[in-house]
Amino acid sequence: MTWRRVGIALALVGVVLAGTACTDADPADSTARGGTTADNPRSSVGTQNKTGTGELRHDLAPLTTRFTALGDPVSATWQSGTLASDAPGPTTYWIDAVVEVTPEVATALRAHETEPTEETPEVVDAVRAAIPSGPLRRGADLDAAFAQGSFRAKVYLVEGTDTVVLTALGE
């Protein structure tokens, strides 16, 4: 067998392994959830894509378990899924959420060092629709308050509201 044929054979094995390693697992339930490509939200995250079932969720427990800084929220609109990747290996999960927190939690979150930002949160479209209008604030100190377990988040506060926008990644 020539080196060229060996290279082609290895490439084909890699494609098969990558295809079987990907799932539409929901990080909130830790079980695989089906969904067709047409149902899956897609949003650019660097060179990778967010994929999921397309289910718009409002349950709070999966969020408060992962992000205790939310306290006992009033409401939430969120979606989750995995990052599509051609490489085999650990699965990276994403969560995009707009969460209305209690006034007490909002006050505590505003105490973190933040700055006004023109940055637009990189959340899927269905979640973006839930973000109230208004200027945003964010900062590394606020992000650190939401780092828990394997999850890391970019966190935004919507000025004049008790609303938190977060986009999180974790394994």
C-alpha cells in the first residue's frame, strides 16, 4: 500500500469516528436529545457551531445548579446544546440564557466591577429575542462570579433591569 492510500484510509477513519462521536446532548439533562438539523439552532462561535434541539426552555433548576450566582431567579429563557466539531474528543456544551433575577441578586451582581460595552452577546436568535433593550455592562469580575465546575460564562447586565444575559461553555 502506498503512503497516499494510507493517508486516505486514515482520513476516512477520522471522518467516521468524528461522525459517531458527536451527539445532541443537552447539558441540562446529561442525556442525549434527538433533533434534526432543521430543528437545531446554529450560531457562530469562533470556528465552531452551536447545535441543539431548538427547544426554548424556561425551567430554572438546570441554570441555578450550574450558576449559583443567579440565586433564585424570577424567570429565564434559554437554550443549550453542543458545539459541532470534526475532531473526536470531549464534548463541549453551550448554554445561552436571559435570566431575570431578584432585585437583591441584581444589586449583588451590579457590585462586581463592570464597564459599559457595545459588544453584542453571541447567543442564538431565539434567546436574543428575549434580551430587553438597553445598554449592557460586563467585566472579568462578573464573569468570574459565574465560573462554576467546568462551565465558564460571558455575563452581561442589562442596565435599568434585573436581567442577566449569559453565554456559557463547559465540558
